[in-house]
Amino acid sequence: METLALTNAVIIDCTGAEPLEGGSVVVEGERIKDVLAGPPGRLPAGAEVIDCRGQTLLPGLIDGHVHIGSVEAGFTEQQRRNFTSVLVIKTVKNLKEALDQGFTTVRDAGGADPGFRQAVAEGLIPGPRLFVCGRVISQTGGHADGRLPTEFHRPVEHAAGTASGIYDGVDAVRLAAREQIRQGVDHLKVMAGGGAMSPADEIDTAQYSLDELKAVVFEAENAGKYVAAHCYSDRSIRHSLESGIRSIEHGNLMTEAGARAIKEAGAYLVPTIVTYEKLSTMGRDFGVPENNIRKIDQALEKAYQALALAQEAGVKICSGSDLLGPMQVYKGTELELQARVMGPMGALMAATRTNAELVRQSHNLGTIEAGKLADLILVKGDPLRDMTIFQDYKAKISLIMQGGGLYKNSLG
Ligand code: ZN
Ligand code: ZN
């Protein structure tokens, strides 16, 4: 097995420990063998050495909420305008782009099937390790129903991109859950409330009955999986928690009671502030209709307050981007935005350690510790002083390692 040592780095291991100055990380095969403090005198003989002097070593970033198959700003329109082949080709480009930004793992929150996970795992295409949910499960008129209020055709199912399905009733959602599980997804995703980018609902609404949500959770748990729910309002959060849903996506409209409920349930919150910021300022340029921008602004207005309430309540807070189409290049901005509320270390740990917990990979991912997979990034500068480093990723991320393999090394 090849041994490689990254020496003289400032190591932020994201366990919650203080940064380690002048430390070394020894990588053997695909895993971290050792983390050494002080001068690298104890390096294994024959190790290839990469001197990281003056730079900061971090665990590979994890994006807890992506739509890797989102290729345009409008997630329903793109499905009408693109052949499946084009959606797949553009998804492949999104995967490479995510890895280029230092995200060595992502959790897809709707659209990507397990084939993309397989293609990355087999090394067919560069991309982050993937955790997928396949098609999103949505009710008629729900957040994944792309029909305008004036349209009466049946919902159309798609095979790629931001694929979703419309299912009503306990039997139908049960079948939908079983079908995704049959295909080998890692988790399930339901729309438990209205959404900003959908054409026929409002963001403060709740969607699905308790019976339907419970049926999805029951099927997921039977198969050892969990369920993520798109929610903004307290009502949709409450229904989700009562049904046993493990992760609340967005949560922008939550009150103190909602935050406390998430904490008491031991569920995760996945804020996705950057997508509201970007859609609010750039959405019109990408053709997003006014009705959607109006709802985006409603969600943005409460986004920071919701995060602060969750932080005060002691909720386990993750980090997601939820960026659509061409805006996916701004993934790293979420860290800066969450740092405004959680502080820089809080935002870093959300995007590493807590996101690893979210995808049930604490034993493999999320921190720089012996025994874990060697997913590492090296950045020029100190993210604790400047969280915008991740936005200038082409220049400022000098090394990206995934499972011990060097994807990028500009140290020469
Ligand atoms: Zn959502
Ligand atoms: Zn989403």
C-alpha cells in the first residue's frame, strides 16, 4: 500500500479541537493512518511527502442537500426542455464541479438515482461520494408537482434530472417508498410542505397527512433507511417529527417551538441559506418567474432567524446548498452564511462532522482522525478568519484528496 504524508499544515480536524499548527497527516491506502503533532520526524520510511507549509488542512467538505441533477434554475421547466440524455450529461458536469469546489461527499435531496453513486464509486466519472434518494415523493399540488394551477394533464414522471413522483394515499406512498428502496437509494425524501420554486403552493403550508408520512417512514425504517422532509412551517415540521422523520430540510419559517421540537426529537436540521440568497439576486436573470421569487424572498427573510433559533435550542445543524442549475458553483458560500450565526468553526463542523452523521458515515467521514477515509482538502489561508476562501476554490483550494487518491494537487 502506498503511504503519503501531508506535512507542516495547520490542521483543523473538525472534531471541535483547536487547530493544530505544523501537523502532519499520514495516509496509507484509502485511509488516514496517523495525525502527528510537531515536526514530522516520525514519518514512516518510504512515505511520499507533500509539504503543506502555510496552508490549512481540513476534512473534505460535505454538502448535505444538493440536486445534482438540477441543470437549470427552474426545476420543473428543465424536465420539459431537456432529453434524458442531456440531463444525464449535465449532471455528470455538476458532479465534477462539486468535487472541484472541495466537496468530496454530497447528499442528494431529490432526482439522482443510485446509478450516479455507482458511476462515481467505480471511478467512471469524477465526483463526490454520493448518497441518493432517487425520486422525491410529493402529493398532488405539492412541492414537486410541476403543473401550473391552470393545467389539468396528469403529472409526468421523469427518469433523470430533478425526477419526482406524485403519489396520494397511504398505499401509493408506501409503493413509492418501496420502489425507491428496491432501486437501492440511501434515504427517502418527502415534500411535507409547500415550496418556493413550485408553481401551485405556498411556503407556509403543510403537505401530506400524518398517515401518509408515517407509512413512508415505516417502509424506510423496515429497510434500515431514513426519511428527509422538505419543510418550512412549524406545522410541517411537527407532522414530520411526529412521523419519525430524521432530517428537516430548510426549516426557514420555524418558531422557537419548532426549533425546540426538532431538538427534542433528536432530528437534524439542514439549512440551505445560499440558494435563497442566490435565487433572490440572480433568479430573474435565469428566468425564474416572479411568483417564485416572491416566495424565495419570504423564505430568505426568515432564514437567519430560523438558524439562530435552532442554534439556541441546541439542534444538530447540518449544512446544505440546495443550489439550482448554474448557481451550483456557489456551494462554498453556505459556509460563510451559516458562519454569520454559528461562527466559523460552527459552520465548518456543520459541513463536515455533522453532515457525516447525517449520512450515517461518522466512522468514515467528517473529521481528520486515524482510521477514517482520507477525504481531505488543503486551502491557502485560514478559514477561521476568512470563510470566503471556499468561494475562490479554483485559486485557494490547492489540494483535494478523496479516499486517499489525489484529485487535485497544485503544490507542484
Ligand atoms: Zn426543499
Ligand atoms: Zn432541495
